[in-house]
Amino acid sequence: MLTSTRRSFLGTMAAASFAAPAIHAKSTANIKIQEVTFSYEDFLYRTPIKFGGNVVDRVTLLNVNCVVKGVNGKTVKGFGSMPLGNVWSFPSKTMPYDKTLTAMKTLAERMSKIMNAYKEAGHPMDINHAIEPLWLKASAEVSAELKLDVPIPKLCALVTGSPFDAALNDAYGKLHGRNIFDCYSAEFMNYDLSHYIGEKFKGEYADKYVLKTPKATMPLYHLVGAVDPLTPGEVQKSVGDGLPEHLAQWIEYSGLTHMKIKLNGEDNKWDTDRVLAVDKVATEVQRKRGVTNWVYSLDFNEKCPNVGYLVEFLKNVKQKTQSGFDRIQYVEQPTKRDLQADRTNVMFEASKIRPVVIDESLTGQDALMLCREMGYTGAALKACKGQSQAVLMAAICQKYKMFLCVQDLTCPGASLIHSASIAAHIPGVAAIEANSRQYVPAANKSWDAKFPGVFDVHNGKMNTAILNGPGLGAVA
């Protein structure tokens, strides 16, 4: 049964979604889609990454170009890119990698046709609001046509659609000569936030919840995968490309102060020992560097069986290393992503110890409100779920004073610019996760020189002041 708070919220959201008038055509701001095209790029990882029980060693990027026209007749082209993270967004025990990837590619083709057929003028937030239901309908159709074992999940559909939404937002900002985060005020938007997320936001525009100017620098969160070597003795086969090959080297090379530790969630002793091992290496290297302050985040990728496992794990870590425990900043998605199917597995006890955030579970406003009911105290925003959704979820989280972080999908190139820009423009986000420099640097080669201090970090902080160009900012 819905609580009164969530029932009220969803009621106002439903009214906003289905009873709203047609888009107001602001003559100075709205755009129309003229043409949408897409292509793919494939890269192999320099080293594999393990998360959620899966090992990934490759990536396919979905690159989208979107030409839009302003009311004055001017046309511009926007660009969006995102990894098709099928292992993360469409995990399957019965379908192989190629089949779920093919499903996403088939859906991308369908989404492109939907975008090209859409002729209404509006702000990107309006267009996304109108098109997302069509994308989800197409997702169900593709699932049936391909006879998939299970339908394409909403999360997977959002990931597939995200570069289309990114390209649209990029084009809009470029048309107006501003960064997209400077285009969420009443000057540009046809509606206030109540149109999208309910009456609690009446009279408020998204500019209240974003920063026009990005933070100048932000700490870099480095990923410690479940199979990543921590010391020289753990390196089984040298990559030999000049980049670090174990955690101790990475801490020195990048000047790390933030480390995200992937855990298994199936063996409490292994998880505890992994944190202890990471903490031991970090402590030794940081002592040599003269660094006294650093932090960890912990990501179980849904593998904990229940909240009791998490609470026991945190107690174990605290007993064995108080200083290591004190460095834990937050815990990410400890249990299965389908919260509705597991309503009794609440997080209240764990969230009293550390913020517990949802990631895979966050697919929209209803999921966010449900997570609050179940004791989650934070949310992970992701560019791969769409620029429009990221802004709306950031507004809701700030309204309810929730912990915020921005997570990566091992995003290279333009997708990292997009992801890092969200982190740099959202108040309360303290650090940036950027994994492509570790696992797929080949996809960053053409971007390094254009964005100094973004793709290659040496002082522990990303240069985010540079993420303020027109549109999504991914232009030289």
C-alpha cells in the first residue's frame, strides 16, 4: 500500500503528466527536430572490469547527431554519446552478451525513427517528456519481435535513449550559445517543474537546482574493481602500456583521495577482507605521499541478499579497522534493483550508519519516492539515464535533502564530458567518477588534448571549470 506522501506525490505527478496543456511555443527559445542520425564505435578494454558477478572487457558506444531548428530558422547540430552498457542495464543469465547488445541496437534504430517523426516544438525537457513513453512502447515491441527471454528493462531503454536526449540538449544549448545548465530558467522553459514532477515544485524552475557555472575542480573517484590488482605481486600479466597496473601505482599517478570499491555481496568475509586490503594499500601509499584525508564508497551492485548482510559487513569493517570504516562515505545499491518486488527489505538500519543510495533502481520519480519509503537516503545520478531525468531527479533529491552522487558507466569521450558536467553543475555532488581512463583509455585519445585535466588526472582533482562550453560542452 502506498503511503500518503507517495500517493500524493504520484497523484500530482500523474496530473502533471497527463492533464497538462500543449507545449507553449516560446518564440525565442523552442526548437524542432530536423534530423537524427546515429553510429557505433567499438573498443576493447585494456584490462577487464568485474561488477555484479560479471566481467566486462569491451564497449560499444552509441553516437548520435541531432539537427534542430530554432524559430528564427537557424539550424545547429548537437552530439550525444553513451556506452551501450548491456551487461549493467540488461543483465541476463539466459541470453548471451551479443543478444542483449543486439536488442539495444534494434531499439536505438526504433528510437531514431521516433525522434525523426516528432515535429512538435519545445524545450528539450518537453520533448523528452513527450517521447520517453514512445521509447518505452518501442522497447516492448522490440522485445516481442526479437522473442527475448525477458522484456528489455526500463533501465536499459533509458540507457539506449540517453545519447538521443543528450544530442537534443547539446543542440539546444548550442543554438542559444549557452551551456545547457544555463538553459533551465523561465527564460527558456515553457513550464515550471510542477509540469514534470508535481505540485510541490509549483513556481520553481530547474535553474533553482543546478549551477550555471560548474565547480572549478572536483575530486576524482577511482574504481577498484573486484578483480583489479592492488599490489605489484597481484599483477598476473603486465599490460605494458605505460599506465598504472595496480592500485598503489594509481594512487600515486592520479593523486587519488577517493576510491570506489566493488564488492561481491555473497561472502561477508571476502567483502570485509577486500576493504581491509584496499585500506592497507591506500594507507601505506598515502603515508608516503603525506596525505591524511581520503575516502571510500562501496558498491555491491545489488548482490547483498538483504540489509542484514550489509549491517553485519559494516560492523565487521568497523571492528577490524576503525580508521578504514571512518573513511566510508556512502554505500551504493546493496540489494536487488526491483524494490517493488522486495518491499520488506528496507534500509533504515543501514542508512543510520552510512548513506545508502540507489543506482540501478532509479528509473524515474516513482522509483525515487519508493526508495525513500524503504529507507534509502541517497541517489546516484547518471548521464546514461538521460540529461533530462538527471536534472529532474536532482531537483527532487535536493527538495527532500537526500545524499547525491553522480556515477559513471565507464564513460569515455563525449559521454565523460556529459557525466562530469552533471556532477559539476549539481549542488551537493562532491566528487566525479571517471573509469574510462583506467579501462578503455583508447576511446579517450582524441579528447585528451582538448580537455586538459579531465581525461588524465594527476592531482586527485578533475579540472571541471572547463566543462562550461555551449550545449553539453563536448566541443573543442
